[in-house]
Amino acid sequence: MKKYLYLSFILLISLSATTCSDKENNSDERVSNNGNLIKAKGNSIQIDPGMLYSLGITPEQLIIDLKKADIKTVHYFIVSAWDGSKDDNLFRNEYIKALQENDIGIWLMVLANCFYGNTSLPEKWKMELLTPYPGDIHFYSFHNDDFVNWQVERVKRIIKNHDFFMGIEFAESYFPEWKTIEINSFYGDVSPTAREKFTKEFLKIDRATLTFDEIRKNNELYKKWQDFRVEAILNFNHKIKEAVKSSDPEMLFASWGMGIRNGTLGEIREHFGLDMERLVKEVEPDIFFIQTASQDWLDPDLKSNYLDQYEYARKAIQEANPKVKMAVQADIASLSYQNPGVGVRLPDWWPEFMAHSAKLGYYTNTSYEYAFCKKQNLWVK
């Protein structure tokens, strides 16, 4: 009997060791498959390739500048309606090679809700705003299934045609715009497509399409309208993540939200359609970026530690999904470019911002934008 008990004990120990070994191997495998996520940690900067090339900055000078700022990754930022086809002029090989040789990771950042310049996309895909947006910018709707599917196919083409990206993200993944509904301004989408989908599919009401006045002036309908907007953005993120991961499981996917000083999560949900807690819970992106609202970066007196006033958002999002890596985006160039000498954020403000973001627990940070800084002769020393 003792012999059998001894053998049973040995067998149990053996099985336990095998199980533990399997768990360790699985853990090691997860870590090894997480190489892009490891690389994503630390400081980053957005790069507009068109502006970069126009300034005549060489790959060698780019690398020198990035190393001065301790940059670990860059976000190539494309604002046009480029469809993902192979484009060696957009992503010039000598720059890609220089980044790779210096172990600087490359993200692709595109826009979710709008494009700058001419587009050939159907007019019926566009958002309708209460007041048309000025300038050469075109807004497209998350409520339009054909537009969302176009973005999905775009992602698949991008990954198929370009093998050097470590991750893909869609900035501006929200409905415009902060409290503009209160002044009948740049609020959308209120198009017939959106309102018909809300009436017939979301509410499942057999009646004529609701007008936006009918929706806005009825508290119950307006609350459901907010839910409708949230679901559209969740759906967009789900579909983009699926397109990324089905094309390349090791490629990172980042979702984007919004931060604003003196705001609340409820207000962000109402005005941008962003339920950021649900986004990280249900979509489970690898990284979640809090974008700095224009109302904040347009403030010439914005302090480099302003992220303290975003803690209400960061903490709630992190609590909703403790596994998601938190990130933040700032704008260090636009205000001083539009108004020379106003709100200058280099050379000192930006390093202070990056250091403070790390202190608060952000996994990575990025800022807009390298070439516009260089055009103003601004950079870290």
C-alpha cells in the first residue's frame, strides 16, 4: 500500500510540475508575443510625413532629433482619405529604414471621423452638422455602415501593403463637438441617415424619421440618442480591432478617447459619444489614448502638469480595465504655429509634460507634431 501511495505521490508531483511548466511556458509565450507592446512604452511623437519631406529634413537629422527627446516610437499621421494602397512616396524607404535601424517603433495614425483635402468618398457617407464646419475638412459618419466598412477594408489594405507598422490607431474617434449642441454649432451627426437609423433600427419605431428638434427637445429621446451615438463608436472600434487582429495578431490596436479640464465622464459621453469605460471593457484595446481637447491645448497658459486635471478620466478608465495600457496625446505645435510666440511649448514644457505623464502612470505619450515644431525652429536642446 505504501508503495502505491508513494507512486501516486510521485505522479501527482510530476503532473503538478508539468502544469506549472506549461503555465510558465504560456506566460513566456505571451510576453514574447507582446514585443510590440513592450516597444510601445515611453515617449513618442507624431510625424506628418508630407510636412517632414517638405522641410528637407534628412533621415539622419530626424534620428538625431528623436534621440535628443528620448523618443521610443513615432506615429506617422495621415490626415487624407488615402485608402491604404501601397505608397512608397508617402512612406519613404530611407526614413523607414533609419527608424528601424535605430530601433524606433512606427505606428500608423489615421483619422476616424474626418479627412483634410479632397476626397472621392460618397456624399451620403458624410456627417451633417448643425452648422457647417469651415475650411477644407470633411466629416464622415460612424452611423453609415458603408463608411465603417470602407475604414475596415482600408485597415486590411494598410497591413497587407506595409509590413513595418507595429500598431494602428484612429485618432478623432468621436462625434463633434464639445458642447456645440448648446449653441447650434459644429454638432453632428444629425444627417437623415443617422436619424433614420435611430428611428427605425435603434428605437424600432414604425413612423416617419424623427427630426433632430424632436429628439433634442424630448428628454427620453435625447438620452436614447446619446446611447445610439455611444453604440456607433463602440461598433467602429470593435470592427477596426477585428480587422487589425485578423490581419496580424501581433499588431497593436489603440482606441482613442478624450480628456478635458473641468469636464466629467458623463459630459464627454454626451458631447463626444465616448463611453470610455465601456470602450476599454468591451473592446479591450492594447492601448487607450486620452486625447487632449482643443479647448485645453488652445490655452496659452496651459501648464505642463495639466494632466492632473485629467485624473478623473485616467483613473476611471484604468479601473474599468486594469490590463489596458494608458496613454495620452498633447499638442505642442499648433497654437504657436497659428499665433507665433503664443503658447510656445519647447524646449522646456514638452519634456516636463512627458516626465509628468510617466509619473502619473501613463505607459506612453505622444504629441502633435514634429515637423510643425521644426518649422518654427523649436525642439529640445
